[in-house]
Amino acid sequence: MNQQQAHEFIANLGEHTIDTESHENLILFKTPADQIFAIIHTDSDPLRIEAKCDRQLAKLLRERYESVLASNNMDKKSWNEIICAGQLSDEEIQDLLRLSYNLVTSPDSQSS
């Protein structure tokens, strides 16, 4: 998955805003309630994406894949940084982005 493909997929998840001003080399995707649900690192090759995840799944993914790390920008327990280097398929990355959006926009969500 490249940056354009990730951006296009995220654009179709639902209502959101894009913040390119807050952090250099990052694109923050936020819900209308201003909660971040995805981060794209614009200066990385291969592409790096950060997404919120269920804590148990986040831990499992980190144990299973070298290309899934704890986030450096968000809560390390529930946010993963995914290196898009082929270890996870585009479909799996899309599933994780969809999960992140759903977690952040769920009525139970209180914070990122």
C-alpha cells in the first residue's frame, strides 16, 4: 500500500477532517469530534501508518509481525504503527484502518 492508496481508502471510511498543519511529516485524520483515527507518515519509505486497535489485538499483531510496532505518537497500548512493507496485505491494513475508525467513532469512545 502506498500513501495515495491509503489516503483514498481512509477518505471513504466516513466523515472526517485532515490535519496537515499540526505535525511536520504527518497527516492526521480526525473525526468530526476532533479525535484522531489514523496517521500517515509522509516522509517514510516504506509507508508508515498509525491506527487505533483493540488492546489485545494490538499486542497480538506486534508479537506476530515485525512490521507492526507500538505507536510513538499515540497511546502505545492501543495504537499500532504499521510499516507497509508487504508483511501485512493491503486488505489487512484496510481492515485495521476500518477498525480504528469504528473504535474512535463508536458511542463508547471517550478519547484517542
